[in-house]
Amino acid sequence: MTSRLRLFARDKAALAGAGLVGIIAFLALAGPHLVPYPQDATATHILDGLDPPSVAHFFGTDDFGRDLFSRVVLGAGTALELALGVAGIAMAIGVLARKCDHARNRRVFGGA
């Protein structure tokens, strides 16, 4: 197992990908506590629409006055949940296909 970890540690692209996934997971878990305006992710403030980035709104606001930073951070949780759900479904389909492959004693997906 340590040889696999060493190979992983040498691969810069794998480390960058793992770091990016870690950042998104952190934002997904801690997001509601990090954003300055969690209620502004869905609430509309027409008079504050299209404000540029400022101290009050790090990424600015959209057409409806919603804080874009809050929407991005809170959206990371939704994206991560969706990605994990799709990966789980794909894994279940793969396991089922492999079980059927062994049960029929033949190759469904080819190979030796």
C-alpha cells in the first residue's frame, strides 16, 4: 500500500486534483458558516442588482441583487452531492454488470 501512496505523491496532477476536490468538499461542508449572506443566495434585492465586487459582496451581485459569492459557495454542496450520487449509481451499475458477467461465466465487456 505504501508504494501506491508514493506513486500518488509523485504525480503532480493527482495531487492537484485531490487538492481541488478537498477544497470543494471543505466549501460544501463549511459553506453555510463561511458565507457572509446565506439568506441572500435566494432572496432578491432588485435595487442592489449588478453591483460590482466590493467588501460587502466579494463577487458582486447578479441581476436580482443576490450575492454571487454566497451562491457559488452554497452551490458547491449541491454539486458535490450530485457528483457523489452519480458516482454511486455508476458504481452500482458496474458491480451489477460484473456480477452478471460472472454468473453467466462469460465476458460482457470483452477482455481476456
